[in-house]
Amino acid sequence: MKRSPAPVLARIVALVLTLAQSVNTWAQEQAIRPLDVPMSFAGTYGELRHDHFHSGVDWRVGGKVGDEIHAIKSGYISRVSVSPWGYGNGIYVTHPDGTTSVYGHLLRFCEPVARRVEKEQYATESFSVNLRFHPDEFPVKQGDVIGQVGNTGSSAGPHLHMEIRDTEQDMSLNYISRGVYKPLDKTSPQFHRVCFYALDTLPLGGSWRIHNLQRPEAVRDTLVLPQRSYVAIDATDRQEGTGAKLAVEQYRVSLDDTLLFAFKVGDVPSDKGRYIRSLIEYRESSRGGRDLVKSLVEPGNRLADRIESRRRGIIDLPDDAVHTLLLEAIDEHGNRAALRYRVRRDDARFQAPARDTSLQAVPWLWYMQNCVIDSSMSYYLPAGALTDNIYFTWRKVAGPDPERGIVSDVWQIGSPDIPLMKAGALEIAADVPAGLEEKSYMAHYGQTLSYSGVNVRFGTYCVAIDTVAPTIQFLERKKQIVNGSTIRIRVRDNASGIESARVEIDGKWYLSMLKGGTVSLELKPERVSRGKKHEIKVIVTDICGNEAYETREFSY
């Protein structure tokens, strides 16, 4: 007997409506906290991190690992990544509302995902993996446990880094300024340092620091400035319940009630984050200092869509009268800190520093491709690598030094104080001994040499050769290489640097991690039998292909 199409159609329609209602319910979900701990942050969205903005929030966990991490909304696990650096163990959950939540530095993943990751690691014989999943592989509901808090990757202590991304636009979103998470915050930001820089009157003349206010709130005297200058501000936010220095959302500079500069972090697209190098006073950061937001707006800064400025943020004093300069720092909840300075013009007080005549110099325009060719060196910089016009400087620092393995002239290329949005291509002629071509590499030059590759930013470089294999040292405890269930091996290379480290136990590849010059691995009974003798072999290769290996016997 044939089944009537009407009931079948009705069931299909009902199923579609149920799925639509379910998706709509998910889309309306309000994000929950990822942890069962009080809301307190070690870092917030938009913090200045030298070459990028902090793109999420760092949840505090009291200095311990192991707290369960919950999916903040329903969806599916779309990606996991494992690396010695960055997020370490990272997990990505895609949601029906068009967002993806990211959880970084995990101690471990939930069991089904952990098994899948380990299977991939052994199949590819690689610690680092990056896996993507279909929606039906690892679905999750809001509140499901997806992992545990850890300290993996580029992490200075146990915490959960969490960010929310617009899935299509690849842009991280600020869930605090949007009111999704509401920490107690009635505390105003704090100024730490304020610097002023004189601008040369000559084209491409550059700038130099004239005031360095380490206690900016204590200044009472009138500040003397040249006609044209700009200011740079180091400020952080505070919140109740944490001693962390958090992100300031807005910076404002006004002269006599006229706004000169205003910057608001907003939501930062991933392709614009590197332009923080143009927003901050980069020479302070490059010398190991803190990041200061400067009022000077460079023409190639792609963060200009969130900057409001007058005369590029330059403090232009028309006369020698006393004027009022107002600096403001505002956090995500509208708490505001302000500094008022009296400023007066006196051009006679300021002269540009003398130029280093040992450096050759040519003008380079930010919107063009630029190139310099000298006796044994050429350097090409693509268009858009600069954000302002500069005088590009270079010089030959030294000749070859065979005792150090240097087989070319040493060249200083540009100034490390100038930020680049893209690397340039460097070529240096070298006299490489016959048969050692594969042992040569482009090196950062300094007290030690290190691998740089040919695509480099401003700095000092040479060509060197490396024929010495790495060294391997088992970190023993009472003559036993196993400490509990962990084995650690220190590896070092004198020049080009470690390329890879491979561990084999009883002739088979074994999962290990190379980080910071240490290879570490955890022995698991299901892979290494207890109470029996085993052989471990460590094979280390440097960037120039020099290889070393060590073997040991052990039991545990």
C-alpha cells in the first residue's frame, strides 16, 4: 500500500520548522561565562602589544591550571590547533549567530577532541597540528565542557585567553564594550608616562624627544615646546578586583578646547592589527620600553578609520602665548582620567640633533616601492611597507670574519626605530667556500648570529655559514632520565638555530614538544610499557641541515 505524500510532506515541513526554531533559539542565546570563577581579567580587549592589539580577554584563574572551560554558546567545534607558541592548545567553536569563540592556552581538550588530535599527531609525526571539522563532527551545547585551563603556548602564567570573532569578516569583537560581560569597573584609567617630540621644519626631517614626563600628574610648570610638536601617552585602565594594567579604549588630545587627536580602539580587523606600529611611538617600544599612543597621524596608517584628527594631530602653536593642552584616557565604561598642561612656544630652545654622517641616506616615500643598491648589497621594500615618508639610511659596518663564520660584508639596513608593515627583500654578495652553499644563511648580526632569512625588516645583517651540529643534553635527575613520567632534553645550536627535533622510542616516532630550546615528552603506559627497558633516540637538525643524535636506555 502506497504511503500518501501528504503526511511525508507534513513531517518534512515540521522538521524544517523545528530546525529553524532551534537555530533561532541558538541565535538568541546570551553568552555565558566560560569559567565557574568570579569575573576578573588579567588582560582586556585592545591592549597595546607592540605589534598587535590584544584581541580578547584573559580570564584570571588564581594561578592554577585545570579549571573546566565551558562553551559560551551552542554551536560546533570547527577547529583545534596545537603549537609550542601562540595559543598553544587552542579550540574554536562556531556559533549559528555568525560568531566564533576562541579559547587559548588550554591544558588539554575534552576527551573526544584530545583523541582525534593525538591520532593526527601520530599519523603526521608532528607535534603541531591544525585541524578543521564539519558541523556534525563535534557539536556542542551552551555550557558543555570543551577543555581545561592551562598555560600552553606563549603564556606567562595560567589563564584563559578568550576572544569572539565575526566569522565572516575575521574581526575580533569586544564583548565588554558591547555589554555582554559586565565586570565591576568604577575606576578611572591611570597615566604612567607622557612624552613630547619636536618636529623638524625640514621635509623628512624627522622628530626627537624633548620631554619625558615620568610622573605626568606631578607637572606644574609651563612646558616649553617648539612651534610644531606632538605628544605620546602611556596609560592603562584599572578594574576592581584585579591589579592588572588593562586596556584604555579612547585617547584624546585637545589644544585650547579644540580637538587635535582622538583614537578609539573599536573592533579591530585582523588585517589592520599590525598598524599599531604606526599608532604607537615605535622607537620607545623597539628599545624595550612601553607602548605610547602618539597624536601624530601618519598618512599610511590604516587605523585612520578610527582616528579623528586636526592637522594630523600636530600641536601647532601660532604664538608665544600660554595655551592649554588637555590629555584624556577613557575606558570601556566611560571612566575618564585627564591631564591639563600649560604650554608655551619658544623655538630658540630646540635644535635638531646632528645627523650621523657615516650613514648614507635617500628619501623614501611611503606609498611607493623603494630600493637601494650598493657595492655588495641590495634591499627592496614593497609599496605600503612604510606608513610615512623617511630618510632611508644604510652603511657597511664590517667586512667578512671567517672566525665567526661570516663570509660577506656586514650591512646596517635602515633604523630599527622605524616600523615596517611588510618585510623587505635583502641580498648580500658572499664568498661562500665551494661545497658549503647549503650551509650558508642570512643572519642577524650582533654579539651572536641568528637566522633571519632574506625577507627582513630594518636591522644589521650578513651572510654566514654553519657547519657545526647542534648539541643534545638529557636533563637527568639522580642519573635517571625519567622524572616521574616526563623526559626533558636541552638542545642548542651555535648559529643558524634549531629547525627540528625528533624523538623515537624503541624505533618509533614519539610525541614530543620543542619549545625554548627544550624537548619535553610525557610517557604514557598505553604507548610505553612500565617496568621494561626502552631506548630513546633524539635527533636534532639545525636550519643549515647539520644533524646530531643521542640515544639512552630508560625504564619507568
